[in-house]
Amino acid sequence: MQTDLARILSVSGQHGLFQYIAQARSGAIAENLETKQRKVFPTTSRISTLADIAIYTSEGEMKLDEVFLALKAALGDAEAPSPKASEQELVALFQKAIPNYDADRFYVSHMRKVVDWYSQLVKYASLDFVKEGEEETADAQEA
């Protein structure tokens, strides 16, 4: 099954990733990828789709799906380090996966978040991403 990063949400103040389910009168309904519990997030919540997030590199910005694939290539079959791993371990991983990342604007705190999201996608979804323009096809197949 392909993962549509436009439907995977990160909600400020909430741990974990959420799958967008539907629009509600008072906000958005989403399901936690790990626990499968559904929750309504009010319109005042700061919600970001993973498809809208990018990291800074020396050539510009790199979309998160490309970052995840670069991490997968760098890690091989090994598990990603814990988000609580040492700063040196995370920096070494990103230097191997994305050697041109912008160290002045992409901080270790960002690395921790990206590694956490990567681990959750590997466990509860997949790294086979829906490409832009394929969203309508994926939505039609779900219906």
C-alpha cells in the first residue's frame, strides 16, 4: 500500500503522526498511526501535512519524501537511531544520507523529529509514496 504524505499529519503539541480521515464541522478528524485512535483536532490546532514539509540544503529545499528515501538508502535494512540518540549519531546519519543539508538552518532538533517520523512511517505505513498527480487516482481507488 502506498503512503500519501499529503494525508499524514503532524499536529503541534501531539506526539506521533496522524492519518487524515475527514473534515469535521469543528476541525479535522485524524487517526493516530500507532494507536489507531481517532481524534478531532479543532481548527485552532497547528496541523502540517508531511508533504508540505521540506529541509534546507545547499541547493534549496528537499521535500520530506526525498529525505525519507535518502535515509532509507543510508540505513539499508538497519533501524533508524532513536530520536533520543546522541547529537553526533544523528549528525553522522544526516551527513551520510544528505551530505548537502544546510547545518545553519536544519538543526539537531529537526533531525530528531525527522528520524522519529521516519521510524513511525516504517512501522505503521510504508515508504512507498504516492507521487504528485497520483493523489486523485489513489482517492478514487479508496472510494
